[in-house]
Amino acid sequence: MTRVVVGFDDIDSEWGGCTTHLTGLFLYHIRSKVRLLDYPLLVRLNPNIPWKTRGNAATALHLDYYGDPRELYELAVWMVEEYTRDRDDWDVKRPGVIVYPGDPHSNPRLIWLYHKALRDVITVDIVRSILDKSQALYHGGRGIIGATAGIGALGVGEDYTFELIAYRRPEMVGKERCLFEDEAIRIESLAPTCTFNNVDWLTGRLAAAPRGPDPVLAGFRGDCPDMLKAYRRVLCEEPSFWVLYRSNQHTDPHDSLLTGELTIYNTGTLKARITGWPRVISGGHVVVRASTDWGEDVDIIFYRETNPLPRIGRLLVPGDEVRALGGVKPYTHNGVKTFAVEKLWVDKVATLYKTMSPRCPRCGSRMKSAGTGKGYKCPKCGYTDKNARSIKIRLSRELIPGVYTPKEGRLGHLVMPRWRSKRTNSKINPPDINNVFILE
């Protein structure tokens, strides 16, 4: 019996396929020769990477394997090659397979790589160097980056959630999905602090179901795996199988303070002071100019799809202090970089004043300036006061300090709901394979 971790990434494409689906199929093939040491892991990485297909997800299986790890590696490579044989996007996609011997959480290089992959762009040569030093077996191109980062994720002490994913039967892939959306809304409303981001409350649509041609029927997210099983009643299409994943989704694992000059595709938390007034651009997006702690100007953008963040952005004024969780985009305006917001903390609200002319003490009308150094004159009754001065009125602000996120159903994969609290987990008890892989 040998302890190994198998990692996969970049198995999906715009035309179908899914990394988690391949992982489930692989788990089915090896189920009689392994003992799970953890739930299958679904690891989301930097959401700002331009060549990701959808959610930039890698997977990892922590196992005791009854056999030679090379056999496991050869099976994984063969299945990936068969699964991706008909793909026509090899110019940008390169699936990755890793079989790592031992406990990856005892290797600081892998832990470092995981946290860097949440925030930055990583090159293949760095990953290959780490893998070669650890005597891991690996295959593929760019996909080995995510696969390696995934096996170093979710160690003891890191926050986690669950996702229960149902997969379609082969003959149903590409056809319209059959789901009871009203039932999903009912279940979600019964446990609002236990399940999350499964329903788009603005439209009433099921956010847990993808729209594309991939083999996922639906994926239900939450903190309580037993409660997630209630979502099986949502399906009016019979799935092929289910897999229960442990994940870093909706835990804010990329909430790391950015320092120094902003770099394209970086993701993290930007601490800034608002210096300009909000402007609405084409498409309904809101842009506000700000200055970072180190004095760099940046345009903070709130995309329309992240409602209600654009409404919050319109309430910002110069002097407000914020922390924005998001990523640096590859475009600039007049040389100023753009930072897209996924979540916003308003730390300090500036005091806003309006300057007004005084009222006439004789008739109560608003006076007008009589000229520089000449005081004010009433346009109604003609009263003049050479010593009168303008007055400042403090304006009320709609915006208050606090944390602001998109509505449920529109959260980014990594963004934590504002009512959820981080938790520190102890060591995970090994689950029974029949509780994480459910064959219909």
C-alpha cells in the first residue's frame, strides 16, 4: 500500500469535457484498489488567468493505493489522452497529470506553489523544477501547473466548503438540462446559512447548473454535505453518477494584500483611497479612480454582472477608503491600470460637504455673491451684507462602512458570502468511497 496524490487540470475545453468529470471516471476505475485519505478535492485557482476555460479548477485525489504508483500514473495518462482525443484547441490547452508520492502538505514548495497559483501567473518551468525534486510522475503541458498547485491545496488549518456534482449520461450531453428550479429555491431557502450560490435570486434561475455542452448536470455548493444531498430532488434528468468534492470555493483563499506595482493578471486585495468621482461607462459598468498605498493610480471597475457592486461604486466619493478583492486587467485608460472588483470592503466613509451662500436675514431668500471681497447681496429685497460668508453643509451619505458582495448566484467561485465566517479545520477523517462517489 502506497500513499499517493493524483492531480488533474486543463481537461475541459470550450466545446465540452470537464476536469471534475474525468476525475470521477478515474475514481470509478480505481475504486477497488484504493482507500481514500480525503474527499476528492476541487481546487479553484487564479480567476484572472486569461486562458482558463470557465472556473480555473484543478482536482486532486489523496489515496492509499494497493499497487505500483506507476500503474496508476499510466492509467491516468491513458484516460486523459482518450478523454481529450477529439479536442481541437491544443494551441492553448495542455492537460496535466501528476502522481505525487507521499504527503504533499509536508512539502513547503507545493504549499507555496498553491498560494502563488491563487494570485499570480506561473510558468511551466518552475513547476517542472519542483516536481523533479520531489520524484513525482507527471505528464502534459500547461495543465501540470494547476494539477501541481491542486495537490498542495487544502491542508490542515485551511477553510473549505463542499460541492456535490451530478454528471450527465453520455447520450444526454449537449441536450437541454431538466431541473426543477422551484424545488432548488425551496431547498436553498430552508438552509440559507448552510448552502450558498446555488440559486440566482435576481432571476430565480438555478446558478448551480451550467449552460454549456459539458457533462456536468448540476453542482450544489455548501458547508454541509448531508444537506447537499437534498438537492438530488431538483433533478428531473437521471444522472450517470455523483461526486462529493471538498473545495476552496467561497472561502476567499485569494484574499492576500497586494503591494508594490500592480502586475497584469495578479489577483488579491487592493487597499486604496478614492480620488475621483464615479463614472458610468458603456454597458452599465462603473469606474472610479483611486490611489494605492504606494501612490499608484488605478481605475477600479465594478462590472454590471456583479450587481449590486456597481450601485455601491456609484456611491463612492473622493476620500473614501476601501479594500477591493479582484484582479488586474490587461488594459489601461490613459496609462492607468484597471482593477476589476469581486468583493469590496468600505473601511472609511469620507465626510461630504456642500458650500452654499447664506440666506437673507431680512426676507429669507438665498443671497448671491456681490463680488470678490464684497460680501453677499439679496436678489429679492436688495439687502447687502459685506461681511457675509458662504456656509458649509454636511451631506448625508447612503454608503456605510461594511463588506459588499454580488448577490447569491453571482458570486465568483472563490468569493466568500458576506454572512459566512472562515473556519479552521482539523485533520479530515478519511471518507468511505461510497459516500463520495455515488453511482446511479
